[in-house]
Amino acid sequence: MTILDKLEQEYLLRTIESGVGLVERRQLFLWTQGAFQALLPHEIMLCVTLDAAGAVAHVECLHRTVLDRAALAHLKTGVAPALVARWQAGNAMPTVIDASDSVLRAMGVEHALVHGSAPQGAAGTVFALLGMPSPPDARQAYFLQLLLPYLHLGLLRMPVAASAGQDAGNAPVRALSGRELAVLDGVRAGCSNEEVARQLGISALTVKNHLQRSYRALGVANRAHAVARCLALRLL
């Protein structure tokens, strides 16, 4: 039996209350960055929808760190199916994967916790928390079990049908670098070139050069359009 202390009870109640009615990707992401992080700290969450045969049908990647297009593709097509298979092989119970695992080593992240809503060979959802700061323990596995229904419903309510075709048709001519995405993330937050430069420890001219290269890669003409295109492509 897991007994929660007063602070954990407060975080859990706050997370449950704010998790009711999640219907959009942005809502789901923001929810996992609030009190959820106090219970289950992580850098990347893979939200996987399984088809009737228990195979991966769709993957959403919610991430705090900057990831380029190649890394996102690898997470969706390589890492997600591998972690789902590990969870299915573990009798559909919360599964801890440590830093020695080859899948995590290839991504350069440590410690993962995986749990889902479906038995092996059936439709449902699976969620993988990657980049946890320490090895997940039984307490965190319990938290994930408690919050799984909210993750499950939030993912199923999320519209995904139009995203695949949209991404393919508007894909950049090349993958944006981590620094280019960091600059665009600062722009998205409303920062000037000088403010982004101070945050990243580079010059304002370098920020401008990163933006110009990003514009060419994205096929856009200005800052607002660049941020909008990155959000549409789920690069930010």
C-alpha cells in the first residue's frame, strides 16, 4: 500500500482537477508541465495509440527539450515501438527502463517509465516518460497508474487525422538545428533578438543569421510565420 504525504496529495489532487476535459495537444502538454512534473519529472513523453492488434498506430511526442526533426522521427518510429514492446512483454504493468538500455543510450537520455491502458494484442494507449532525473521507483509507478485514465482520455480526444498529411506537405527543406530551434523558441516567447542572444550566450547578429537560415529552410518570410510553421509542424 502506498501512503502519500500531504504535499504529494496536494500535487495529485491539483493534477487530477486540471486533467479533466483535456481535448487538445497543447492542453495535454501544459498539463504535463504543471503539478504533474512534481510527481513524475521527465523531459520527453511519448503518447502512443495502439490499433486493434496492439501495434503502434500513432505517436505524439511532448517534449521540453529542443529536438530536431531527425530525433523526433526516431522517437516516433524507433523508440516508441520498442518501448511499447517492452511494456507489453512485462504483463502490461508499469515498466522501468534504466540508462543501460540500448534504446535510451541511443537517444542520450536516462531512465524511462512506461505504462498503458491495454492488454497485449489489443487497442489502447501507452505512455513513455523519458529523461527522468533518477531511476523511477514504485511510488512513481503508482502515480502513473493513478494518472493514466487522464492521459488516456486526453490522447483519445486529441484530433490527429489531419496532422500527418499536413506535416508531409509543409516539411522544411532540411531539418532545423538545435540552435535554430532554440532561437525560434525564444521568438515564440516574445523575445527580441537581443534578449534571445543574452539567453543563449551568443551575439544578436548570430541570432539574426540563425533566423535567416530558418526562414529559408521553412519557406517563410518573417518571424511570426516561422513560429507558426514550426508550431504546425510540431517542432516547438
